[in-house]
Amino acid sequence: MAGEQVEGLPDELREWVGSRAAETGRTQAEVLARATTAYRLLSEHGGELPPVGGDGSEEAGGSLAGFDAAVGDLDDRVAAVEDHLEAMIDDVRSRIVQVKRETDGKADADHDHPDLRRSAETAEVLGDDVEDLRADLDALESTFEEGFANYEEVLGYLTDAAEDLEVKADTLASVLATVRTRLGNLEAREARARAAAELKDEANRLGVGTATCGACSSPVRLGLLSAPECPTCGGTFEEVEPPAGFFGSATLTVGRRPALEGDTAEEPGPEDIFEDG
């Protein structure tokens, strides 16, 4: 069949196959087969494909654009080859028809035309080669489109997952900030109650039940204090001073205590939570 294909080729192409076979020591059928294989490989890989991979979104977009350009270039080249081969096929077919018309009037009715049959078969084979090239290009384009669709799907999934994680992280940070605030307030209340208890213990040791506020001179019953503060002026009591004389009154000195453990100056936000972590 390969020999018949060589015989059915146009004159110029058949001469080139014969010359190449003589130079390489191969048969004409082998030269034709190798030329066909080389043509298909060049058609599939002739374009310089862009590098695959990359971490940034700009590199990924450049690779896809380059690959798309390579596919378009390959499409143009295959289309040009397809037009050329179709022109050759039409030329061969027209010659077959012309020769057949000329010989039909001269030959016997039962005479066969093996050369014409081989030429027709060669034309059909060339047509099949063109269809194979078109199928290969369609498969390449389909692979590219499927790969790009998958790339968009993966990118969309990662974007959605990142947004979901951000929402969850913000919620967690908000809850943690609230817990910290409540804990700080609780610690502050406990610290004030502890300071009031210490002040009462000191008054008990001195035998003092009522004392005068050192800031506003209001009488204060120590047993009713829940915090070391004057219920009238809000001054902070530091200590109990015993009466100066037998008929004197004890005094609660007022000053500015250091910040009690557990007091919070401001409520932390989610950003503060993440910075602390």
C-alpha cells in the first residue's frame, strides 16, 4: 500500500521522495512514512509553548495567554497545510477524471485502470491525513479549554475558602475580645472587693467602725463598704488613721491608688487579638 501511495503522488513530490530515498539508502515507502511522521510532529509541537507553573496570578495568566496564542498559531498553520493538501487532492482528482475520460474511449469495456485506482486511493489517504490533523488540533483545543476551566474552578474554590476562613477568624476574634473584656471587669471587681476587705480588716484591728472621709469629711460606716471608695465623693481610701485623741474620730485617708490588677484601659479589638497571638 505504501508503494502505491508513492506512485500516486504528484510528479514533483514523487521525484523528491525518489531523490531522498537515493540519498539515505531507504526505500521510497520508508521516506514517505518518515516525512509524514515528521510533518505530524512538527504540526503538534512546532509552536513554542509557554512555561507551565508559577506562584503569582500574573505568571499564571501569562502562561495561559501564551498557550492560547500557541494554539491559535498552530490552528493557522494547520489551516494553511489543510488548504494546500486539499488543493493537491483536487488537482489529483481532476487529473484522474481527465485521464479516465481520455482512456475510457480507447480501452475495452472490461479494461481496468490500476494506476487510476491507486491515485484515487492516494487522494483518499491524503484526505484522511488532513482530517487527522484537524482532529489533533480539536483535541488540543479541547484539552486547553478543559484545563483553563479547571484552573478557574480551583481558583474560585480557594477564594471562597479564604473568605470563609476570614469570616470565621473575625467571629472568633470578636468572641475572644468579649471574653477578655468580661474577664478584665471580673478581675477588677474582685480586686476592689479585696481592697475593701483589707481596709475593713485594718479598721477592725484599730477598733474603728465609723470613720470620716479625708476628702469630704462625710461619715463612712466601714462595714457597709463594698469597694475602697467614699459613697459621697467617690474618693479612693488608702488607709485608716486612728483618732488623734480620746474623743477624736478616725479618718480614712484619700489618695489615688495604683491601678488595680484587672482594670482595663480599653477594650481590645480583633486586630489586637491577632497581634497578641
